[in-house]
Amino acid sequence: MEDGYVACVRGGQSLTARPPVFSANSQHVYCCSGTTVRVYSAKSGRFVRSFRGGHTGFVTGIALNPRNCFQVITSGEDGNVVVWDTEGGVLKSANLGGSLADIALLSTAQQDHLFCLQKKSSDEYSLISFDLASLTLSAASPSEEKLSHGPKVKHLFDMLEPRQHRLVVNQATSTVITCSRKIIYVWNCGQRQLTKLQPPYAVTCLASHPTQPCIATGCAGGQIRIWYKFADGSGQAESVELHWHSHAVTDIAFTHDGAYLMSGGEESVLVIWQLNDNGATRNFLPRLGAPLKHISSCPTDQLTVISHADNVIRMVSGISCSPLFAIGGLLKVTTGSRYGDRLPAGLVVHHSRSGLMLNGSAGMLQIYNPFADKAFFDVDIVCGNYVSPSLEKTVPFPVVNHVALSDDGLWMATVEYWHRPGFSKEQKLKFWRFSKPSGQFKALSHIDQSTASRITSLHFQPSKEQLETGFDSAEPMEDGEDSTGEEEKKPASVVCMTSYEDGSFKYWSSVALNTTQGVRLIWKCWSSTHHRREAVTATAFSSDGSVLAVAYDKLITLWDVESSKLHSTLILPQPDESIRLLTFGSQSSSRYLLAATGQYLISWDLVDMQVSSTVQVSVATLTADRHSPYVAAISRSTPAHPTVSAFVFNPAERYTACYAPSVSDRPVVSAAFVPRPLSGGDAKVHEQISKLAPWKRKSELFFITDHQRIFCLRARDEEEISFEEGEDEENKPTLLAKFIEEKSETPKIIWPSLDAGQRQHTAYNLLAAPAHTLPSMKTLCTAFLESLMLPKTEESDAQ
């Protein structure tokens, strides 16, 4: 047994826990992600690189060095302050002790003051500062990333736990501002004086004006308060109130020119306030998909980046106020009263893409690549608008609680469920087909199951041909291609099974239907079977799809799929237990059926029809690898065994291939073996895989916790196989390409040819746009005058 395995985070690290920061040239966006800083292109959203090795705890703050545009400063929960170059190398570092919650930099003519929020206890923090120039490399060995001496840290004041753990600086007054729920703390660096302001509402967020002595606070009741004369030491600041939000304001931010203030919250709406002497006028960017967490604008104000609660970063144009693209890894489910309710569909393997399908945003599913921590695409199942909860009640939203994929990835089945007290339930079974031209799943059949009992499981029958020839996706068919003309009750090549709480289970298949618009495919039930009036607790297909196992509490029934006849029955050896999970082995272990109860893991040999082994363990999730004979079981935390452990074994053998104790301190919701995305020409990857343990060579085991973080098991001496899409040597731009890119930084605007009736309206729109959002007048005038000229024709060229 190999027990030298540890759990490593593979996906689900939050990209939105801390505010993203633009680079000085607005070309990149820096995002805190666990113990690293991920860098993305601000133009395309493509992952560029990551800063690794400077922190052992989570990164909590990012600041830019105003004296050097090629340096980035970060703080972390490990107490480290690290200065990086923009290529990801550590230049300087120091440990200040304790945990740091945020970092801010205030530049004066004499020196650069670095301020940090340092945690002292569970609810008490301190503001500390030191000179950035005190971070110096060792003079004896400049190449080493160590300090000859630590910085001289000054303790400024203590405070209660700050809101959002946020520090902001106001350059106009040389002050540093932070806030708790009821107090705003203003530290004047010149006078070394602390001023406390008491707002009338509970404060949720804070922002500082870039050029004027002005700050803004967001409140729990949806109000926004603009503060003036806050740094005179009197504690009697003047303020103006703005109000639109119906929920708490989660973040506010000024544009870099100070003309606009942006705010967001639970409503999933970006509100843009234009500040003037008469108050403020509002513009809106609605339906952003998820509640807003953080807002930042680039130094040129041409781009705005928004962090969402579902772990998505959205780039918005500051000129047209429209979304451009989204950046994100694993989408976090934000609906659901408890963590366990947020991932009802679990992890479903997409064999042809080497990916996972799981719950995403409200009413949606996401297809996620765990090897590259990247989302392929998402599918809107419910097709409804999410309504944010009101202060009195929460409007329930339909939940996708079951999903299944065919082996070739062309068919998908989903079950969505909606229930509200006082109303009848709604349950819909939908069948989807992948369309290659659009690259998305399209709904083919909608079946209302509201009058039926609640669906407990959903599976596609495994394809024996796909198992023998591989899981590469075939060409998807278009409507009308599958016109077999056979009877409806004969199962098609793809069969889907649903089980119910009333003890029944049904087979569904696609049939050709002649309509006035031609032949189209629909899904119909061709077999319905009852065995007992007890609820079906678990189901599983054999690896070749010929046998279906259906569990009823303490009884397992084996059915022949083609004839729908009962083959045999298995009785649970433990009379006080109930079956919760079922799975068949694959390849050399396909003769074994495994069942998990509350306290035991039992294996049956279906050739001898006898119990082959019994292990006393409480299993949280049980999954088999379709590409190897191995099965993985992950335990549940119990008072007797508080830690979660993982086991990988071959049911046909008497030893465990992998044992990993204490893989997580959180409950594991689901697990799955995902086939590796092998590329035929990558010899280095093949060499790395050949050195792995036999159970890891074809597939990787991933499991997800209730906090929606995805882990994998890795040996202590195992070399990491990277699938990130960072810049490599071959794709780096040449010097000529860089020169051309620099010369073409000014956007070239192409105006469409306008008729006389449109010219006046277009000129009015051009002059009505904010001046700071427009390119240079030379660029605008040249493009506008060219649009007024008549286009050349062949006759004019001949003349």
C-alpha cells in the first residue's frame, strides 16, 4: 500500500476574495488566488503567468510601486511582504509577524510609506507602517532573495476588525483610511494624528478620491455617503448621501480622473454615478449574472474590472459601458441555503473533453477543465432570470439536481426541481444534444415530471463500443439525420435511466418523429418497471451497460437492460444498514459490484454471487475509473474518525493502491476519475506520466469539498504536470512585433459610410460622449472626415 500521498488544490481557488489591480500600463490584471498571484491580459482575458514562491499563506493585498512600474508588492496571511518584478520573480521580502489583511502605499516627496493591517486576535487588528526603502537585498549576495535586516515597523493604532479588511490612501490629504462597522479611522501621516468618524449607518465598503480630499463609504442599507473635510482632526466631517441600492453596497470605486463613482451589490447591477455640483446622475449596467464583490478601474479609465460572488472576473468597457469578456476558473455556486445544497449534481465526467460537469451559476451547469483550472463553457438549463432576495423573503430558484452525459459527449440529460411552500412542485426532465457549429448543447425534449414522484438518480447507459474504441466524441447529428423508422418501444443506441422515490425506474430513448417540418428526434419512455414501493436509494450501470443495479434500502436488484427482466437479488449482510452508494468496477474488476452504507463498504463478486470483502468505513463518495480497474472511496468525518481519508484500490486484488489520510478538513461532496488529456507529440508529458503510479497513468482522481474547492492526490515526490496556458518561448512576441504593437497603441476608428440624415445624429453622439473616454482628436477627425467622403468605384479608378 502506498501512503505517501497528499491532497493538492487543483481548482476552486478564489479569484475574487481580494480586489483585482491593474498594472501601471493597463495591459494586465493582477488577481489574488490562494498563495499565488495570477496575471491575466486586460485585452483578451488570457492567462499570462503567476507569481509563486513568495507566500506560504493566502495573498491578501496587492499594491503597485509608484516609483517603479515594473514592481508589484503583495501581503499575505503568513506575515510576508514581497516585492516582485512583473515577470514573477521575488526581488525583496520581509516577514512582519502575524497575519496581514491588506496593504497600501502612500508616496510623498521624501519617502514611500507602506501600511499594513496586522491581525492581533480574532476581532482586533493594528495598523502598522514602515519605509519601503528599508526592504533591501543582502549586499554580500545580491542574487539571494533575502534581507540583510528587517524593516523598522511602526505601530500606529489598534482597531476592531475592519470591513472587507480594506485599506485606502488619500494622496490629497496624506491620510490612510480604514473602517469597522460603526467607525471610520483616518490616520494623518503628516500630523501623526488619528481621527474617528461615526457614520449614521453600518459601513460595508470604502473608497478614496484619487485627487481631491474626499472619501466614499457604502452602507448596509444601500446608501452611499460622500465625505468631505474628514482630515482636519475635528471629527465633524461634512457628507452627502446617495441612494439607489436596495441591498447592502458591497464595493465602491472612483475612476482615476475622479469624475465618476461606481458601486455594486446583491442586485448584480453596476451603478455609475456622475458626480457634479448638483448631486449625481446615474447610469446602469444590469444583469451581470451574479452579485458584485469588487470594482476597480484602470489608470486610463478605458477598462473596469468587476469581481463577482461566483468567482468570475468581468471586464467592462469604460467607453461604451458594456461587458467585454469574463475571466474565471471554477464558478462558485452562490445559491442554496447550505453548502451541501449548492452542488446537488456532483461531479460528472465529460470523457471526450477530459473535463467535469457540475453546477454553476443559478440554473446553469459549467463544463470545467480541472487540469488547467479553466472553464470550457456553461449551459443555461433553467433559462430564467435570477431575482435577488428581498429583505422580507427569498424567492426560490429552480435547482439542477441531476445531470448525466453520454460517453461520446453528444447527449446530456438534466433534471431541474423547484418547490416553494404553499405551491405544487415543478420537476422537468430535459434532453440536450451537442451542436458542433455553435459549440453548445441545445434542448431537444422537455418532459414535465411534476406529477411523478421525485427523481432520485439519472444515468446514461455506458456504450460498449465507446469502451472498446475510446471516448473520442463523434460527429454530432443534425435534426432529421436519425430516422431509423423502427418502433418506438425498441431501445435506441443511447438509453437513459431515471429512478424515483416511489420505487420505479424508467428507460428513455430517442425516436424519430415525422412532422410537417421534417423528421426530428424526440425522447420517450419505452420501459417502466416497479419492484418495490420503497424509494430507490442508488443505481449503477455495469461497465458494458448490459446490467443495471438498483438498490432499495437493504436490497440490490440486478436487471437485464435489453429485456427489462430481473436477473438476481443481493441481500445486504448488515441488517441495520441502508445502501447509499453503488458502483461497478471496470476492465479486470468489472465482475465486482461495490455498495456503501453508513458504516460499511461491501464488494460482491457477481460471478460467484457472494460477498468478496467487507470494510468498516463510512464512505462519503464512491467512484470507479472507466479507463482502469481502480475504484476510489473517500470517507466521511465522524466523531470516531474526524479526518477525511481517501482510498484507491482494485476490487480484484487484496491490497490498497493508495491511501491518503487527512486529505481535507471539510466534507467531500463528490469525486470522479477524469481521463488525462494526452497529446500525441508531447514526449515530455508522456515521460512524466510513465513515472506515475499505475492507478494514475490513465486518469486523475479529483474530489470537491462543500466549500467548492477541487483537490487531487499527489505523491510527495511526484513532479507536477502543468497544463496552464502561460506564455512560452515560442509564443513570445519578437522585438519587431513589440515595436509594431507600441506604434499601434492608438486605436484606429473606422466610421461607417453615412448618409446625410445620419451625419447630424452621429456628430451629436460623438460630442455628447465624456471627453476623457475618447481617443485623441487627430484620430477622431481623420476617421470622421474619411467617412464623409464618397467611396471609390471602378469607374473613378478607370478615369
